[in-house]
Amino acid sequence: MPSAETIGLVAAVTVASAVEVVEALTIVLAMGITRGWRSALAGALVALVALAALTLAAGLSLGAYVSESLLQFVIGALLLVFGLQWLRKAMLRSAGLKAIHDEDRIFAEEREAARAAASRRRFGIDGFGFVVAFKGVLLEGVEVIFIVITFGIGAANRGVPHAMALAAAGAAVAALVVVAAGAVLRRPLAMVPENAMKYAVALLLSSFGLFWVVEGIGFFGPAGESLQWPGGTAALPVILLVWIVVSQATVALLRGLGRGRREGIAP
Amino acid sequence: MSWARAIFRFFYDLVIGDSWPVAAGVGAILAAGVAGLRLGAAPGAALAVALGAAVIVALPAIVLAEARAALTRDRD
């Protein structure tokens, strides 16, 4: 029976990666349809190669040069800040104070920009389509790698078996499913409940981040040992539950504040 | 130089994002936690709960303050 931490690790990485791949797919589809598939796929492929090199370099250097407890603190802090940013946006969206993420609208904007851009071809590749697809896949891909590495190393330090492999597998499954769906439909995956998924990921990132960073803060104490939450790992689902309750209460308060003023107050 | 700026911008967006008070708030709470730990202010488990509670209270406080400020600006 997998532990709560293992299930949480795989779920968080899979859902978070799916959200990022949906965003990258929208850009590649827009470029493929308007500027040609050869340029869009070449840009995406070169970005994937760059991402593979980045993952290898980051994984090797983190494992070799950073102490375990400090790593727990740094990873926890990054996950927490990253997760809180997502949670803040999710609460504002739920309260109607920030525009809902709309893949159809983003796709239309990318497609119009691509149609308006001048065509400069080299070696049979359209420069605009290549660069935009490359940047889209690279930027969203770095976020996936950030999530895989931080969750993988953090869970490995807590003794979760094959944590890095599980994290990478979660991301790979998410990418395969999303890309396969995009290839069949040839349109952005607007029906994916992206905003609900982002809220779920934000809750998981914030819970794991808070759990790990508080443990890792023990690195700075006189003994240099991790702090212990009451109940150990059992504290993790409790933290998640508290985040759910607090975020829902905040959304209710925000709705009260924003009554009569629906959208666009937040960046 | 433009690559360095782009990389800085990317990580700034990733970690700080649209709301620097969230990152600053977390930084302040963690700094207080380190100070509390070094001073032996509380047993480890109590300090862990106190830090967790501080972060969980800080986020809604910051978001609500930002929303109030934005709505006030909007009305003026």
C-alpha cells in the first residue's frame, strides 16, 4: 500500500505537469496551424533537448554539492512560495476577481499574432513559428522540471522509495496523455478543467512546501537536525485539510469584498 | 546580457510572481522561525505548528489586503 506521501507526490507532479503541458500545447498548436507544423515541431523538439540537458545538469549538481537538510529547506521554501502564488491566483479566480485562464482565448491571440508576423524562412523553417514554439515549450517545461526535481528530491529525502523515478513518471504520463489528446483533436484542450486543476495543485504544493520547509528549518538550529511536526508524516493531510478550509473561507470573504465589481482588480 | 535578464525575469515570475508581499511574508516568517529556533523559544514540535499557522494565516491576510487596496483604488 503506497504511503500518503507517495500518492501525494505522484498526484501533485502529474496534475501540475498536465497543466503546464496544456499551456505549451496551445502555443505549439497555434504555431503549427498558422506557420507550419515543421517549424512548430522543430522548435518544440529543440526545447525538449535543452530541457533534458538542464534536468541532467540540475539533478547532478543538486545531488552532489548540497547537503540533505539544507536541500529540504531550500526545496520546501521554493515549493511553498511557488504554491502560494498559485493558491493566491486560484482564490482570486474563484472569487471572480481575476480573469479565468482561457485556452481558447490564448490560442486565438497566438494565432492572430502568428498570422500578422512576417515570414522569414531559413533551411525550410519559419523563424517566427520555430522561436515561439521553442520559447513556449522551454518556459512551461522548466516549470515541469522544477516541480519534478523539487518533489522528487524532497520525497527522496523523506525516504519515499524511487521518489525521483515516480515524479518523472508522473510528468511523463501527463505529457503523453495531453499531447496525444492534442494530436487527435488538433485544437487547444479548453475542456480540461484547468482552473480547478491549478487550485488542486496549489493546495498540494503549498501543503508539501510548508511541511518540508518547517522541517528543514531545523538545519539552522544548534543541533542542525530537522524539526518534527506533531504526528510526523500524519501532519501532511491535516495541513492539506487546513489549506482547503482556509482558502475556501478566503474565497467567501473575497466574494463579499468584490460584490458589484466582478473582474480585473488583480494582475 | 539579455539572456541573463530573461533568466532573472523567468525565475522572478516563477517565485515572486504577481505578488511580492507573499514571498516577503514567507521570508519574514522563516527568518523569525530561525531566530526562535536559535533562541530556544519553544520546543521543536510547538515551533513547527506556530510557523505553519503563521504561514496559513499570512496568505489570506495578504490576499484580502491586496484586494481591499485594489478595490479602493478602483473606486477613487
